[in-house]
Amino acid sequence: MTSTLAKTLTHWVAGRPAEGTSGRTSEVTDPATGEVTAHLPLASDAEAAAAVAAAKAAFPAWRDTSLSRRTQILFRFRELLNARAGELAELITAEHGKVLSDAAGEVARGQEVVEFACGMPHLLKGSATENASTGVDVHSVRQPLGVVGIISPFNFPAMVPMWFFPVAIAAGNTVVLKPSEKVPSAALWLAELWREAGLPDGVFTVLHGDKVAVDHLLTSPDVKSISFVGSTPVARYVYETGTAHGKRVQALGGAKNHMVVLPDADLDLAADQAVNAGFGSAGERCMAISALVAVGDIADTLVEKIAERARALRTGDGRRSCDMGPLVTKAARDRVSGYVDAGEREGATVVVDGRTASFDADGSGFFLGPTLLDHVGTGMSVYTDEIFGPVLSVVRVDSYEAAVDLVNANPYGNGTAIFTNDGGAARRFQNEVEVGMIGVNVPVPVPMAYYSFGGWKSSLFGDTHAHGTEGVHFFTRGKVVTTRWLDPSHAGVDLGFPTNG
């Protein structure tokens, strides 16, 4: 359904809106109604080059701007975002579909990285050694890279870009952000906020597009690094292409997050958290729980408790105080529904069927209700694939050892959780599982901004995680300076290798 009020969006280059000139566009929809709300320009290679050139031109002055001045701008951005966070949450809900409270939580978690980056003067401190050799001093510094590219996914239009750009900008880099075509308005809103905060033109650029824009960022010699979040196949492509062109790349891929519930766990708590982590944001989270591993004889009771809670959830328009919103597009809804069909065909028990749910919304939104599958086998596609929807699969195992083997055999290693009252079991679990982020009675173990976010195995390509001190390291390069002021005693020619003394 196309609205007569659909607007045409722009890129953001050199501190101002830039009209698209390629002639190629895509539609932006409201997932709760199915209505087309905007037309988005898709950049040509020439437009991408112009965006990168503007960021490159802005870099020398921003690099040379004092840390105090940079931090003042970052603090102003923080204050403006605090005052107007509700506006951004509404934009996210209108294009992604997640409920307003979830969108507000996303903004708050992104703001934590802004606050972390406000401490950049301390984070960039180098080290110094006086008189390392006679009359010779040595000191180290970290300096910005230049133009850095960020390619972000649809599921967190604000939080994921904010994992990267506050740290990158505070460290002295200029940023080109390529947001998902499905949710472009949050990036433009953030660009306006940066201008209001006093960020110089060209330091923050928004480039809309598809593979053409992505490939330009991956291959341009003027882009020094790439930060990416998305599916594993695309993450692998981004990593391989970017590194082949001499860039630093951190490419965060897909996930299949397990929640292990031991027999001694509080089953009411486990059921609450399984519902929260499995169906929040309609399951469109890279940290969503999609596989619940019930250990021992608790499965029947646990499944019953989860089903009771899932049936009570209200699904509909995220602006109507519902518990769960739609999926982002019709194609996404149909894809997830197809996985439920496949699971049923392959022998899983459909305990709660989201395909037959009713929804509180107007129009033809992209809805699928909470879905709970039991007796799921490890060979079924609902288990092996990243579904990215409100589908929770219950796998039954006999022992703790079998549960750990299941987690470790999975090709993904983003996040996992264990629910237990046994401290020894929890400690053993966090040591033995091959996963980057672990929750103990915490179903979605997304760390605070002063720790780094990142998985293992096929959930991360590159050796540097997002934000935290690893983010500071990613967006800077080390330089060591060895200094000796003229001393006549060192005059003369000596072709031997320099030694300290």
C-alpha cells in the first residue's frame, strides 16, 4: 500500500542533505500497516565516491582538533540525545516495527557508548619512558585512521551505528555510515543532531545504498576501516573484500543463541526470561534466544510455563502499547513463517502457533505471533538456521555435558546463557562454552559499553570486537617516537646497529 504522503529521503554529505542523482530508489515501509512511507535514493559509485571525498576533506582539521574540543561536542550530542530520545524511538518504531519501549531501550544502550566515548582523553593516553638509553626518551601515541566506514543492519537502526561512531569520532576519525535501506531515517536524524551539537561538516556522513555503495566503501583506498553487523555470509564477504583492499575490518555475523536450563533452575524465572529473550523485538535481535536447551526431566513443565506466557502476549502496532510488533518486511514475515512450516513438517511439535494469531493493528502489517516449537531435532532447519523471528525452539537433552556439546558444536558463537542455582555449574559453563558473550541467569548478555561486544566462530570475522577499549584500539593506530636532543658526545659516523646503553 503506497501513501500519497510518501516522502523522498536524501543522503547527508558535507554537513547537509544531498539529493540522490542515480535514479535508483527503494521503498521504505511502515511494518505495522504495510504502507510505503518514503522513497530512498540508492547511491551510484560516483555518489559514494563524493561522500567519501567529503569525509576525507574533513579529516585533517578534525584530526587536529583538540581532544578537549572534540569531547565538548560529544557532551553536547549526549545532552541533545537525552532531551530528544523519544523522537528517535518513534522513528525507529515507524520503520522497524519494534514497540516504543524497545526502541527507547535501544537508544539508551547506544547512548551508553556516547558516554563511554566522552572519556576519550583518558582512553587515548599514551606512555612515556625517560632516558630509555643515555639521553634518549621514548613515548607512544595513538592516532586516528582517517575515513572509517560503518555498514549497519536493520534491526538496530540507532544502537548498532552508535556502537562505532561515537568512539570513531571522539578518536579523531571521520565517519561514512551506510544504514540499512529498510530503516534509513534514524541515521539522518542522528546527522542533524550532530550538526546541532557543533560537529564540523563532513565528519559524519550518511550514504544510502545497496551493494554498489557497500562495494565502494570496501574497495576505496580512502576508507581505512570497515565496521559491519549483519548476516554471516555477508560478514564473510565484507571481511574478505575489505581486508583484500588493505583495510581493518570488524565484521559481526549471525547467531544461534542457546539458553541452557538446568534441572535446579527457577523455572518461572527461566520461562519469563525465555519469553523476553525469544520474542522481544519479534526475535529480530542478533542476541535473541532462539534455541532453549532443557536438561533432564524439566522440559514438560518448562514448555507449559513458556506457552502460558507466550499466549498472553499482545502482538500489534508498536505504537499501541503492545508487547510485540511486526517483522520488518513482508518478505521477512513470510520467510520466518516458512521456517515454522518446515519445522512442523520435519516433526517438531507446534505448541504455540504464531501463524494463526490475531493482531492489534490497522492495514496489512507484517505480523507473526510468538511461536513455540517443542521436540526440535538438531537436524531441523529451525535449529540449524538463523531464523531471525519470534520462533523459540526447545531441544531436550539428558545432561549438562550434552547441553555444552550442543552449544559448542554450533557454528555460531555470539551469545549463550545458562539458568541454574548451582554456582559450580555456572562457573564450569562459562569456562567450557566456546561463545563470546555468556549470561548466567541473564538471557541476553549484551555487555556494558566499557566492555566489548563480540562473538566467536562464524559470528565474528576479524580480531577486534565492537566498542569498549577494543573499539578505541580499532579506530586508532599506534606510533612510537624515539627522541634524542643534540649531544656533541654522540657526533661522528658509526654504521653499526644502534644499541641502548
